[in-house]
Amino acid sequence: MPATKVVVNIPGEVAYNVRIGAGVLASLGQSMRNVPSLAGAEQVLVITDTNVGPLYLSRAKASLAEAGYHVSDICVPAGEEAKSIAVIGEVWEAMAALALERDCVVVALGGGCVGDLAGFAAATYMRGVQVVQVPTTLLSMVDSSVGGKTGVNLTAGKNLVGAFKQPAFVCADTDVLATLPSREWACGCGEVAKSALIDGDEFFFWLSDQAQAMAARQADVVAEAIARCVVFKADVVAQDKTESRGVRECLNYGHTLAHAIEKLSGYGTYSHGHAVADGMRFAALLGESLVGTPAELAEAQAQLLDALNLPALDWKATPENVLETMKRDKKARHGQVRFMLLEDVGAWKLVDVDDATILRHLQTYFA
Ligand code: NAD
Ligand code: MG
């Protein structure tokens, strides 16, 4: 199967390519030499984590060295732990100790955590150097590697410090997904389903048809799903680069409740994508009464999520607690909880929902 190329063209930014396919990591270095802003660089720093490094760092470094880059690497803790003030501090110090100059390139080799950390390191070191995203989870291929959001967490909450930093190139090698644990696979599938529902009928019906193949990680279907998600996300980001025009918020479908689920059940109890899937089920419930979400849509969505191994969660909390948690979320404005609801597949609407309505629907959701 040949590699697919999606061009991300965001107003005011240099357009970049996302190369998707089996084995594309082997030509990472050569691909970078073909990007004007990376062609003349000498120093490359690969940032990876303790799970991904042992699996794919040597492959990445071999390709970069073959293309003539001088390569160093840093390995950070796997998972959310990497997105901390402590770790970003270590990365900055290491970059300085390596005497990296302004024309160096940071390569993020890993999932969304490495991508967010490395992107932020690149956005800030010497006021900004180039970054290449090499996403290795399904979630990072379909979501976090494109769009330019980078950052780290504070004790007070996730992603509270960061910067917008578009990559110069994205290399999504579908072969590396072979080693992804099934929980992480399902997590990414949650975001794929979300994208399809917001994007429209074409994507949604295609994914519904291909759900079994997607769950079974069938190569051609996976590559196509990633490409569709990237095209979709690139289009949304192009309309609203810095999330200031209310368009990018559509990507938040399912996330209002998901953030509360993750917080109240303890981070890591359920994967983010699985929490998003449940958030989408709840949004459909709310949508049926508030914006006329068709019952058939709620049903088709539920079937899709089931087929992607994202069954309805069996978690418990009091509706009052859930509401309070949603009100304290950083996406809430002045304590007003806002939901992304679907009037239909592809037709979304942001709705401020009052407390009583939320509580009533949470009772139904938990029943
Ligand atoms: P992750 O980076 O923690 O990766 C999940 C786990 O899989 C980790 O343990 C990792 O080491 C391991 N792993 C990664 N690739 C592997 C592979 N090929 N084989 C085996 N193991 C592998 O998690 P994630 O889900 O990729 O990303 C989550 C992060 O992304 C969150 O911090 C979230 O805030 C962020 N995010 C950012 C954006 C954005 O726009 N920047 C969008 C969505 C999510
Ligand atoms: Mg998400």
C-alpha cells in the first residue's frame, strides 16, 4: 500500500505534510530533507519515552543519520508524567547542554504526551525551533500530532501551560501501531468515532461499515481512518487556529462529561477515549431533548462505539458531584457548562445547558 500524504494548510502558517503509511518511519530523514525549513538543519534531537524508545528509537535514528543529520536523543517517562514542569525543565537543560542551536530540529517520537512535551520544548527553546511529530499511538496520529497545541500540566490541571506550535512535518508510520496495547487502541478509536460524527455522513457511514475492521486493526482501513481524521482536523484548525472563533470547540464533542469521568473515577481508571465515548453517549441523550438529535443517530452512535470496543462505562458518581466537576473544568465559562451537541451527523451546535437540565439527564444516564 503506498503512503498517503495530507497537506495541512493553516492561514498564517507554513503548510506541512502528514505522511501516513506502513514503514514511512524508515524514510523519516529523507522526508525531512525534502521540507525546506528542515533541509539545511544539522542537529536533530529526538525526544521519546521509556516504552517507545526501546521499540523505535534506533529505527528513527538510523533514518535521520542516513540523511546526514547529527542526532541526539532524550528519553522521558512514559505517559502523563512526562508533561510536567520538572521534565520540561530537564529537557530545556539537556538541549542547552547539547549546545543545540536555533536551527536544530526536535523530533517527537511517541504518543500525545511526548508530542505535547516535545512540541512545547520546541516552541520555547531559544524562542522557538522546528518540530517534527512522529506519532506512535492511534490517538496521536488522528488527533494530537496535528493542529499545534503543545504544553505541560500543572498541579492545578492538565495542559494549563503551553503554546501553539505547528510541526514542520508529521510522519505517521502505521506499522508501529502493532505494539500498541489494546486499551490504547480503543482509546484512539474513541477519537476516530468523535471525528466521524462531527465531520459528517460520508465519514460516519464509512466508519460504521468498517468498524469491525478498525477494531481488528486492518491495515488499509486504519490508514484510511487516520487520513480522514487528519483531513477533518486540519480543516477545523484552519478555520480556528487558536480556538478563539468557536469552531475548534467542536472537537470537544463528548469531552465535557469525559473530563469529569476521568477526574472523578481517578485519572487512568478509564482511557481518555473511552471516557469520550461515554461523553458522546451522554451528549446524544442531552441532544435528543435540547437540539433534536435523532434517536436513530444515538442508536447508530452506540452501535459504532460498541463495535469499536468502547461499551458503555459502568461507573458511579452522584449527578451533583458530576455537575460540580464540570463547572470547575477549564472549558467552563464562569461556571456555565457548555456541551457540543449534534442536531444530526455533521451538524453540531454549542449549547450552554442549565444545571437542572444537566442534573435531570445525569439521572437518566446513571439509571
Ligand atoms: P501516551 O503518549 O501516554 O501514550 C500511551 C501509552 O502508549 C504510553 O505508555 C506510551 O509509552 C505507549 N506507546 C506509545 N506508542 C506506542 C507504541 N507504538 N507501541 C507501544 N506502546 C506505545 O498517550 P496518548 O493517548 O498518545 O496521548 C495522550 C496525551 O495527548 C494527553 O496528554 C493529551 O492531553 C494529549 N492530547 C493532545 C492533543 C493536542 O492537540 N495537542 C490532542 C489530544 C490529546
Ligand atoms: Mg480528546
